[in-house]
Amino acid sequence: MKAVVTVELKEGVLDPQGQAIQQLLAQRGYSGIDEVRVGKRIEFSLATLDGSRAETMLSEIADKLLANPVIERFHIDLK
Amino acid sequence: MKAVVTVELKEGVLDPQGQAIQQLLAQRGYSGIDEVRVGKRIEFSLATLDGSRAETMLSEIADKLLANPVIERFHIDLK
């Protein structure tokens, strides 16, 4: 099965990369963009077909290795 | 309105970052992970409420500035 872990900065955490994109777009004439936030999307191809097992494993992986729980939150989508 | 642009490597394009994550996870004892692919998730807060206008603008931005069309594909989700 496939699963996608999305890692985003928490609300209120400054995103310099997003701000850089926003400024670049404004300079290029794209108006009406109030905010840009950049995150990661990590797609897993898993041998297991057991959704709850996959979610438990990915939740542990995301919490320990993919996201920094101080400033980031993550979300798991099974497909 | 909010919109999310997802940028992924095209099928068949080597993903060294994903392979590094996969190897690390195998070393840490996580088995049954066949493949890991890393992509970007860019969230936009837009002033416009016009979905088709937002999609046209973001499609141009993604194609020109966020994705490398030779090796990456993108997808737009309006929220």
C-alpha cells in the first residue's frame, strides 16, 4: 500500500523559505498572495496491507525522524 | 482561499533523498518499506475567491518557478 506523510511548520512558526517565495512572486507581478508556507511530502510504498499497522509505524517514524515536534506537525494519509 | 501545490519527482526519476531515508529506516529496524519518495508541499493563502483564476495563476507559478518540468510534476488542490 501507499502512504503519504506530510510535514508542515506549526501555525505561528516563521517560514523564511515561504517568505522568500512570496517576495519573489510579488516581484514577478503575482499579486494577492497573502502567505506561502513550505512543507515536505514523503510518500511510502509499504509491503503491509494492514492500515492500522502502517499508521502506527509511520506515526513513530514521523515523530522520531521526519518531523521536528518542536516546530513541525505531521499528518498521515493512507491510500 | 487556501491552495496547495504539491511537487513530486516524475515516475522513474531517481530520488537519492528518498533512498537515504529508506536505508536509514531499514538500519533502524523498520522493515517492509519498499520505496520512499520525497516531494514538496507549498501552501498558498490567496486574496482571490475565484477558483479558476487561482488555478490558472498557480499553474503558471508551479510550471515556471516551483517545479522543474524535466524531472518533476505538480498538482494543485484548492481548499
